[in-house]
Amino acid sequence: MKIDELLKKEIDEQMEKIQAPSSMYEFAKNIKEESEKRADYEKSTRKKRGWRKSQFVIAAVISLGVLTGSAFLNPAMAEVMSKIPYLGQVFHKPIQVVISETLEKEGYKPNGIGMGIWGQKALFDIRLKGTEEYVKQEEDKVLRILTETLEKRGYDNYELRVSSDTNEVSPKLNEIEKQREELGEKLMSDLQEAGYPIMNVNAYSPVVSVYIPITDEAKKVEIYKAAIELLKANETPKQVQVITRDLSEEEIESRWMPVTLSIQEEFFLKKVYKVADIRYSYKPEKVSITIMTNMKSSDPETKEIVTKIRKEITEFLDSEEVKRMTENQKYELIIQDKNGNDFP
């Protein structure tokens, strides 16, 4: 059974027989609805703002873009992820689930665990049920508990924020989401006005992704240069990646989702790896995983770190459990320096 089908089936079953925070149910519904919407990928170009906003719920989970409010892993996905080996061949739950369960064990009532990347650091936005006064009173204790939990996994590249669920969204995360959404909308509009066939623009990650339905390399280079110039003109210089998107890639991406989430948790949450971003290309012939680092080739520790990254990911992807989940699909692993050059 495919991952999307498994999610739909398990979500329906879980919602019938378990009790959970209403926010968890809402997110589970979003997962099911968005899975169905993704089948209409090409049609979505006519639904600019609405589609991009709804796509953010799913795409952010995959790429660790900013998640706010109640957007955290649903029970079905947590169950799937707990059945694959983590890097280092250890089976365990996603960190958002661990945080939620830890807080519940301590007597707190989490109502949302947001997780995203901002400024090359993982940012957790933990929302608790209760008044602002209560949450402020308990904040130091909650931060201490969660810091110990994260440190047990060796995670040291993160920031924790605790807020009351009476607040709609953390102001900082709300501003981040707004800025990135506006940036993506403007770039997409500008490129379309320039006559380019743009399917979508995702500006939630450190590298802006521009999705197009064509494979012509010369046209891709042309669109890349146009995007770079438009971002500079708007005083928002960023890296850009132009990606050819095919509908068949959606199924592959869904199948790989638990695997890519595991990779991202490990490498974004540990400073030692110096990871700036992780990008994926889902092609029928092979899946490409690109680890973009902040390292220079000349740095003395670079070779050792690159070797460790390659070893950890390769052993993980070559495990029998992951091979079964990805249907033994071929893959390539690319590790780059801070200038975008491939390490040998």
C-alpha cells in the first residue's frame, strides 16, 4: 500500500477510535485533503494564492519549512516513521511526537508543535493549553524539560519558543510566514508576466524553488537568471533552484516522505554537520538528495564531516526497512560546499 493510501486509511481509523487534541484532528484532515489536491497539480496554476497557501501545509512538513499553530505530525505518519530505522540504525519516533508526549507526561497539554528552519537553525514553536499567565509561569520549566529531551538525542542546533494557545500564532513565525509567502507570490507573478511557464514558487526554504513543466536546459538557465535578477531588484537576494516537475513525481515524493523527514531531523538539528539546506529531486529513474553545507573545501575538518554525512545517509538508505519502503528505488547523494560545488 502506498504511503498516501496508508495515511488516508489510518487517519480515518485513528479519528474513529482515539481521543486526541482537536488540533491533531484538524491537521490529520489537512493531510488527507492535501493529498487529494496534489493530484490536480497542473490545474493549480490558476489558483495562485489559495493553492500555495494550502500546499504549504504539506510542503513544509516535507522540507521543514515554517510550521505554525497545530501543524505537527499526525498519528498515522508518526506510526509509519516509528517503523523505519533512524540514522545510525536506531528505531524511534519523530522529535515532534517525542516533545508532545514528554510534555503530556509532565502534566502539560500541548496544542501544537511547530518545527521549521530559520537562519540555518531549527525553530520549535510549542503551544500549550492555558492562559498566557499560566504559560509564562511554566515557561522556564518547560524549556528545561525540552532542552534535556533534545540533548538526549544529541541535538544542539535549535531554538525553543513556548506560547499559549490563546495566541493565534507566534508573532515572529507569523511574520516569517508572511514574508516568505509574499516573496513567493511576487516572484511567481513577475516570472509569469515575463512570459515564463511557472507552475509554482516555494520561498519557504533557504533556497527558493521555481517549478516548471519543461525540461529544456537552456530555458531552465534563462528562468534561473531571470529569477535571480528579479530577487535582486526587490532587494531580496537568495539562492534559486529551477525544478522540472512531473505528476508522477508526487507518488515518489509521498513514498519517500518518512525517509526524508528522518534525514532532515538528524542533519538540521546537529551543528556538527553544518547543513544549510537539503534538496530533493524525485525522478522515476532515481531520487537525488543534495546536502548543501556551510563548509569550505579548504576547511581542515571538512573531509571528515563530509565522510560522516555520506556514511550516515548511505547506511540508512541501504537498510532493508528503507529499501522496502522506497521500493528499492535508486538514489544519488550529492554533498556541496557553501559555494554550491560538489564534494568528491
